Amino acid sequence: MSDIIPCLGVVGVLAIIFGFLAFLRYMNYKETIALAEKGLTRPEVKPGKGLLRWGIIIGTIGFALSIGLYPIGFSSGENYPLHLGPWMLGGFVPLFLGLGLTLLHYLTEKE
């Protein structure tokens, strides 16, 4: 019985997040329909800015997680090289994903 409460909490949080995203998508749809009824179109967004923006955001989150997780290596009883253990994946994965998105932005940039 005690295991059901955390499970319901996780499901509830995910339902709120995905419900909010669905609501945003629905509002975007309604806005597009309202513009189309008036004979207007959406202003075009320049492609490519999203990669850089998300790359910087995800990279800095990964960097912060890496800095925050690094002291665990000193307190663990294991001897890992440079005190980098498997817990560092929580910071390295978003760090290198962000670096990859930033690199992709600059490699595919059109002048």
C-alpha cells in the first residue's frame, strides 16, 4: 500500500505536465484557426535559432549537474579514476547533448 502513493504522485506530476503541453498545443491550434478565419497567416520564424538556444540550455544544465555530482566521488568507498563514477552520467549526458546541439547549429548554419 505504501508503494502506491509515490507511483500515483509520479503519474500525477506527469499527467499535469503532459496536460499543460496538450493545452498549449490546443491554444496554438485555436490561434491558427482564428488567424485563418481573418485571412491572416502566422509570421515566419527563422529556423536554426532553436538548436542554439536548446543547446545552450541543456548544456548548462548538464554542466551544473556535473559540478553537483562530482563530490559524490570523494565520499564513495570505491576508487574511480579522477573520482568519476557512473553517477556522473546524470550530468555528462545532458552536457554532451547540449554541446552536440550547439555544434550542430554552427555546422548547419547558412550565411
